[in-house]
Amino acid sequence: MDVNAILSMWQLDSQINKQKIGDESVKRPQLHHKYLTFLTACKREMNRLNREMAAFKLKKTQWYHGKLTKDELDTLGWAYGPFGNNSKPMKSEMDDYIKCDPDVVAKQVEIDEMKLCYDALVEIVNSVNWRNKDLQVALDWAKFESGN
């Protein structure tokens, strides 16, 4: 899911045809279903990514502590010694190493992008929920302008 694609869809779907307020009111349940479906899929994917990240951080921790076998390292494609010729960091520094690990950072970017999509979809669903009020305001304004 791409936040730009979602926002582009919403830009089109959020338009209100002032000449057909009744038709716009009927579209509300369809819009709600569409974006709620996206929101649910996004939340599911975000949960999957978070579970994957937890397992990945555990593997990285094991790697930094030298607890992975040669076969596991070969399977993962990771170097045999994470620190090369440098000395092993202290236990208190290990979290910093894991947070800054390029593989962990790349996974965190995925999670952040999914969170961005999720937040955008929450706002869109909230807007759809209030759409009838927006339509009522537009209808009242049209009545006011016509003098009724």
C-alpha cells in the first residue's frame, strides 16, 4: 500500500458534486466500505511487519552476541563476525548497535511507511463518517443562497 496512491484516490473520492447532494449522500456507505477495507488491510500488514521486526531484532541480537551457527549465518547471508577486527561492544551498547543496523533500519522504514498509510486512512475514514454533516452544511448553504 502506498500513501500517495491512497491520497490520490481520496482526492477524487472526496469531491462533492453540489448539484447532486442526494447522490453524494448515497455514496457515503460505499466510500466507507472502500476505505475501511484499506484500513483493515493496512493494520493487518502493519501487525505482520511488527511481528517480523521483533523476530528480526532477536536474530540480530543473537548475531551480535555470536550465538548463530555458521549454517544460520550462511542462510541469512550475514558476515561471520559482526565487529570485524573491532572489540565486541559492552552489553549496554548493544541496543544502539541493533537500532542502527542497516537491515533493522530498512525494516523500520517499511513499518514507518505502513504507519503513515494507517494514519492517513484513519483520517479518511473519520472524514467519511462526517460526510453526511458536510453534505447537510452544503445543502443548507445552497438553500440560504437561493433565499429559501
